[in-house]
Amino acid sequence: MKNLFLTLVLSLFCMTMIGQDNTSALIPMPNKIINGNGAVFTVNARHSAITFDNKELKFAAEKLQDIFKRRMSENLNISPTGNGTIRLIIDNSLEHKEQYSLEINNKGITIKGASKGAVLYGVITLEQILMGDICMTSQKKIREIYIYDKPRFEYRAMMLDPARNYLPVESIKFFIDKMTLFKYNVLQLHLTDDQGWRIYIEKYPQLASKDHYTKEELKEIIKYAEMRNVTVIPEIDIPGHTCAMLSAFPEFKCEHKSATPIELGKSVDMMLCASVGKVYTVIDDIIKETSKIFPAPYIHLGGDEAAIKYNWAECPRCQKLMAELKYEDPSQLMIPFFSKVLKSVKEAGKKAILWCELDNIYMPANDYLFPYDPEVTLVSWRGGLTPKCLELTRRHGNPVIMAPGEYAYLDYPQYTGDFPEFNNWGMPITTLETCYQFDPGYGEPLSGQKHIKGIMATLWGEAIKDINRATYMAYPRGLALSEAGWTEMKNRNWESFKNRMYPNLMNLMKEGVSIRVPFEIEQKLENYR
């Protein structure tokens, strides 16, 4: 009688879950889905086991084991050998390194991927199937489905800024765990700025702020991320945003600024002097030491918001250097500055990423601020300038990462009067729907998008003092941007996304993640933008 009652309750509950099926929680939406003919696979620890064909898949297998335990209360065995009904396989015939397939029928589950990361993505997609089709999941059943998937863009990043407000190692790991759920594969750490220097450099210990990351802590973060198919890229910001560095090396100031005191957290708009030779020696040492810590192929060196007219344009030494080089504009000093710096990057076996700066911070802009080396990857970020940046990078041959402020700056408020309530310099509102409308290709034909590496969601940290604020600003907008980076435009739909978002938000809350509830998208309020 009791079992009959529970069955009736479950049936009534499932009848109320209109629209819940095996695709109702998929974010980012896979690029090819084939629904089955009604067959069902039943998960049972007595008859089901997880096998994997490569020792690199042990983490993915353990992740899947945990999923079945949490979602279905079934504790499945895992084994590197045998013919289990749930199989994880590395398939070298798949072309894209993150390409995977997920096949579920009445005989079992097979996840194939071109790499261990691709297989992990198949596992993540499977959990979203269970999360969305909750009535079947409660019965320990999974409907037949076939998913064949690969990302639209290879580079799908989120950026944290512990330079402004330090974030503990465990907080960064927590953030990595959540971004992995939505198939982000790069974490950029903005480690230095006017407010702090967060990476310990053994040759120059005086650089490190009170709160900083040791080499061992950074390696711990890197290893944790690598297991989850996330590459960690360091950002050392030069020649501007360098007050923390100048407080350790006051002799690196421009000559006319030599007597100007620096107060960390308040002093801004001071730069490394382009004419001081030791600047390049120290930068070379920093790049080489940082490169040994981070195995990523890239190092980000900033290059943005350099207050040239207050520094190099007024510095007698820089004026003399300009005359020697026959330059007419002080911004041209960026040419020898980065020529020397990029030589250090190349010697360290890395490639450089820089924020893309144009000859005007608003339209009309005509060209780069200075000629970028074609090997440098640029990040388009200034609001309104991305179409021009896209045109210039295509013309000059620079790879580009799309992070336009009007779509991808997650430190911007999500609603009128919403956070941040301090350090708000007049930030524009970036709503969830605005984020979702982001097309990284800007409608260009595919031939004009070949140099686009991908996207980056940024979380500048001036008003983000802890990881709870970081995730509040990141989600749900980070879900929208994950789909912009992964899913082809033809497979994206705002109404569909809204429905698929809710199970994921509920799951994030259950995992203790601070999120913002996007109430306005259903209230149909006017003028909320």
C-alpha cells in the first residue's frame, strides 16, 4: 500500500513537470542531438558497472560514479577493464580535441571523446540529462538519446581578478568546479595590478603583496584545473596598472614622477618608464619564472589603459628616447617596449596575449594603438569597439578572443540598483538577455571568423571581495556566455535557454553557490534595462 501511494505521488509530480525531458537542462546546448524511439536504460548497481579504456579517464569515471550515487543512490563499481554497461572511451578518430559522443540506449551508456577532457564533457552532459529528466531519474531510468557534440570555439575562458581583492586557493578551486559544469576550459588569473601583486617571484620577493600565492599554491591550482580540462593562464599587467610593482621598484617611475608617492589601492595612472633599462631585465626575470610555474602556452601581459599622456609624454627621459627613435607620438614607445618584452616571452617558450587597444577609446577608431606583432593574440574588450577590432585583427593576422564589455563584463550590474554597491564608476547594465544575445562572430561569414579563438567572461575585482560575490556576478550570466562559446548560432534560442537555465540554477544553489535570481526575465517588467 505504501509503495502504491509513493508511486501515485511520483506520477502526479511528474505530470506537473511540464516540459521536463532529457534535454531540458542542457547548457551549453549540444550541437547535434538525436532523440531515441522510447527505449530506456535502467541503472542498477547489481547489473551496471563503469569501465574505462585509458588510465587518463580515471577522474571522469570517478566523477560519473559520484553522479550516479548522488542522483540515483546507486553506487556503481568502476574498473579499467571489463565489459561494463557504462563505458568511457578515448576515440582517436575524433577530429576536434574536445569532441565527444554520448549514446544511451536500452543496452547501456557509451561516452567517447577525443581526449580525457572531451570524455569529461560527455559525463557532464549526462549529469545534465539526469538533472533535467527528474522523473525518469527518480526511477533510475534514462531515456534513449544520442548526442554528437563539439565546441564552436576552442577557447572558452572566465577571468578572475585576485589582484584587486585576494581570493584564497580554495575559493579559486570552488570557482573552477563551477565553470567546469558549463564547459569553460580556460581560467585567466589577473595576478597583478595597482592594488596588489599576488604571485611570489623568488628573485624579487619584495614584489609580493601581503596576501599572495606561493609557487606551490599556484601549482596546486593548476593541477586541480587540469584534471577538469581547464588551463590556467597568468596575467602580469604591464606597462600600466603597475603601482604595486612601482612601490617595490620606485626607480622604475618616469622621471617627472620620481617624487610622487604611491599608496596601494589608491594610486593609479602610473606606468613603468619605457627608458629605464632595468625595467626590461626585471620583466624578463618575471616572465621566465612565471612561465616555469604555468604550463599554459600563453602568458597575458595586459597592455591596456596605459596612461601615456601622464607618463611617457611628460617624462624627459622618454622624450629623449622618442627623439632618438624619431617618434612623433609617445604611444609609439609601446613598439620598443613590447618588442623587448615579447623577446622574453619567446625565449620562455610562450606566446603573448594582450588587451586590444585602438587609436581611440571610442569610435571613430582607425587602427591599433601601435603595431602588434602578428603572433600576439589580442582580446577585444572596449565597449563599442569590437566590430573594428574584429576587422583589424582579421586584416593584420592577429588571433582574437572576444570579451566585449557590453556582453562579457560580468562585473557590470545585472539590474538597475543591483551590485556592485561600491567602486561603481558608472558601469552600464548588462542583463542576462543581453549576454545571451552575444554572437562572438558578429554575424560575419565563417571565412571572416577563422581568426577568432573564442570568448572570455571577465570578473574585474574592484567590487568583488570574496568568492560569493564572484559567483553572484557570474551566474546566471556565465551560463549564457558558455552557450555563446560552445553552441552554433543555429542551435541557440533565448526561450529555450531560459527553460534550460532553471534546473542548473537550482543545482548551483544546492551546491552552495551564491547566484542572482533573474526574476525580471519572467516578470516582463518594462525599462529594467
